[in-house]
Amino acid sequence: MKLKQRVVLLAILLVIFIFTKVFLIDNLDSSAANREDQRAFHRMMAGLRVELAPKLDHTLQSPWEIAAQWVVPREVYPEETPELGAIMHAMATKKIIKADVGYKGTQLKALLILEGGQKVVFKPKRYNRDYVVEGEPYAGYDRHNAEVAAFHLDRILGFRRAPLVVGRFVNLRTEIKPVATEQLLSTFLTVGNNTCFYGKCYYCRETEPACADGDTMEGSVTLWLPDVWPLQKHRHPWGRTYREGKLARWEYDESYCDAVKKTSPYDSGPRLLDIIDTAVFDYLIGNADRHHYESFQDDEGASMLILLDNAKSFGNPSLDERSILAPLYQCCIIRVSTWNRLNYLKTGGLRSALTSAMAHDPIAPVLSEPHLDALDQRLLSVLGTVKQCTDQFGMDTVLVEDRMPLSHL
């Protein structure tokens, strides 16, 4: 065979090899990934209902030790959590041995220490379930039930980036006041026949206390993350100015995402895709107040974006604040796994899944019917936004693979 013919033959073989790699092997990898996404979805649905049970039959560890061992750089809890019911039962029932004012922030909360030394954050009930918060999308007090619902939505979406949350009833007179610090105790008062407190925070006022029904107060408790995982606070690149008449750059610059992509930690690693996931999450729950976010310290951008402080959610079921989705429609990228999960949940699946997940919470029903209905409508809006992106840029550009191996050793 002449040299020229050999060169031509080698060129043909090279083209065939490239075609096989790009169009066959990659497609097989994609199909396998999609099948794994589907299996993960079915596993999630099978374990969705969490019954609060006190026993941990297969281990001598405390529920607090188990929850602490779950935390890794990319997850707060693993996919399979047979001990979750026992941990949440402990959060909802363990004796309170100390109560103090909450950590820094703008909203009322209390820091409780439960038997066994576990810290939790208690957020009191401020509104009835059917109350509609009017005004700006970030208006109103924190909603304790929103924290519960947001945690279960995090499970359903497969993110696993929100600390554990459960509803709890506490007796302020017998459970809190006897173990309260002087700082917290000084904020207690009686309004009519109800025991109330107003705590210490930026917006806390004696004229605006949270009041129990008699002595019994409904609230949520959020499990404190282990101290071995210190947090680092970041300004959210799509944060609002909270100043009337002053827009943030992302609100008028449609090319803003290009600038974000050039800055650390969004120029490499998973952080930008975490921002997109969080935008989807916040839009579904109606949270327009994520002006900052936390990750683990010294992570060089590899840590997850932790879904903390979700209480400014589920305020107005009739308000769909599209600007929350700005990271999605400006960057036009989304994880394939997130896209797959959203599609599995459409046509009523999200409402049904969240209702099932929250059914055994001590403060159930956690959400009103209008809020549950709004979830499904907002999900369709998210899917529509992604479709606009794929129509403009193509599926290969918009849908991004980002499957990071996780370790729970």
C-alpha cells in the first residue's frame, strides 16, 4: 500500500475513533448517568416519609454523634439515612438544658442546648399557616414552618445541603425560663394570658414579641452543624441592595454572569452551579432574601453552598418573584442531575412529595394548600426558563455534568 493511501486510511480510522468517542461512548455515559439519576429519585421517594422514632437499635452512638459524622464537604447528610427519624425525634423531644439569645442576625431566635450537649436554633411561630405576607418578597418576620418545609424540599431535590430541621412545641414557663440565661430571661413578658419573649437581634423589639398559646409555643429547631466544620460567610453575587431606587449590577446588566465567571470561587469548581441550584431552590420556596451564604472554611471553592436560614420563605403563595432565578436565566447553565430531578417532579409530583415528607412532623400540617399549589406552578416556570436557555444555546451548553464522588468515611 502506498504511503498516501496509508495516510488516508489512518485519517479515516481517526475520524471513526473520534465519532465513536463523542457520539457513542459519551452518549452511553450520559445514559448511564441518567439511569442513576432515576434510581436515586426512586430511592428518595421510597424513603421520603420520616416517622419520628426514639430508638437506634443498630448502634450505641447517640443521635448527635451520627448526625455529626454525616457531614462532609459536599453534603450535610447522606442519601440513605435510616437514622433520620431517631435524630429528628431527639431534636423534637430531648430535654432542654440551657436557653440563650440567638446568634447574630436580624430575626428573633433562641439558641438551645439539648440533653447530650447538642446545640439547636429555635425559631418561634409568628404567623398562622394561612397568613399572607404582603409587600416586598423579603418582607415580614421569619416563618418557622418555612424552615421545616425547606429542609424536606432539600431532601426531595437531592441537594442534601440544608441542616436538619423539625417542628417542636416548647413550654416557655417550664422548659425555657428555668434554664434561660439572664440575657434571654430579661426579654420575657406576659401579654394577656400568654407568655412571650422578644430576644436579642437587630430587629427585635419589646413591642413586637413572639407569644405562646398560653405557655406552649410552636416553633422549629435547626440542628447546629458540628464545630469541626467552621463556616465562612460570603456575599451572594446576586444579592439585593435593599435600598429603594438603587439597583444591584445584576438587575440591569444582562452580561453580569460573564463577570461573575471571571472571579473566584466562581471561575472554577462547583460553586457557580451551587448558586444555580440555590436559585432554583429559593424560587420554589419564594425566598428572595439570600443576600449572603455560607460554605465551610478554607475550602478553596470546593465546599457546598450550605442552605442555611430559609425562614423568609412561603410568605405569599400568589407572588412568584422571577428575579430570584436571575443566576439561572443570566448564566443559562444547570446541573444535569438537577434538571433530571426537576423533570421527575413535574405534573404534581413536587406537591405530593413534599406533603408526604412533612406528614409526620410534630407541627403538621406544615404548609397551607395555596403554598403547596404554588410549588408546582413555580416548578413549571423553572422548567420553562431552562427550555428558553436550551432553545437559545443548545442542550450541550446549558446542561452541565458535575458529578463529584462523595465520601462518608
